[in-house]
Amino acid sequence: MMRTPPEAYLIFKEELKKAEIEKAKLKDNYERTLSEMKDELSFLKEQISSQQDMMKTTVEYATRLENELSKLKNQISNDRLNSNKSFH
């Protein structure tokens, strides 16, 4: 003869099942959110890398212009000195 389990056990078993379902939902939600955050982080890293490359190129360009400007100023100064000497 099989005994019927106590009502408290059946309620506990049902609550345990609900808790396991909720735990699975939370785990799925956590994993989905984590995946989205990883994707976004990867995108941000790409953006930062691109901006760093642009800044590096800009600095290199500005440095080159600065050097060319310095050479031009020196050339102008030398030309002035040489032109003044030729008149005397």
C-alpha cells in the first residue's frame, strides 16, 4: 500500500520547481545581458582605437607642418640676411 505524500511536501516540491524555473530565467537574462555588454564593449574598443589612430595621424601631420613652418621661417631669415648683405 502506497502512502500519499504530505501536503506540505507537495507544496514544497511545487515551490522548488517554481524557484528552479525562475533561476533558469534569471540565468538566461544574465547571460543575454552579459553578451550584449561584451558586444558593446568590443564596439567601444574599436571606436577608441579608431580615434587613437586619427589623433596619431593628426599629431604627425601637425608636427610635419610645424617643421615645415620652422624651415620656412629660417629660409626667410637667411634670405633677408643674404639680401641685406648684397646691398652693402
